[in-house]
Amino acid sequence: MKRIYISGPMSGGLPDLNFAAFHAEARRLHALGCEVVNPADINPVRGRGRPVALRRGGGRRELL
């Protein structure tokens, strides 16, 4: 199974940190049979920011 990390803009004034786009792409990739690593799932609490996700083990190096 192919493992894919979704990346894209999550800041800069995007509504809801662009989570809707990340979740839509994750659904599409799951339907194609891929294992998906979605940063919107790693740090689902809005407003906590990237450093919290990295402390929780969501650093990209650990996921790949």
C-alpha cells in the first residue's frame, strides 16, 4: 500500500486552516487504496499550531 503525506497551505488566513480541503483529498486518496497521513488529523484542535503537532509526534520525519 502506498503511503502519502498530504501537504499544502494551512495558514495565511485560510478558513478553518484549510481542513476541508485536506479531508477531501484524504477521502479521495483512501478511495484509491492509499494509506494517508493527513496533518489535519494529526493536530485536529484548531488554533494550537504546528509546534503542538510536532511535539505530539506529528513531525514529518517521524511519519515517513
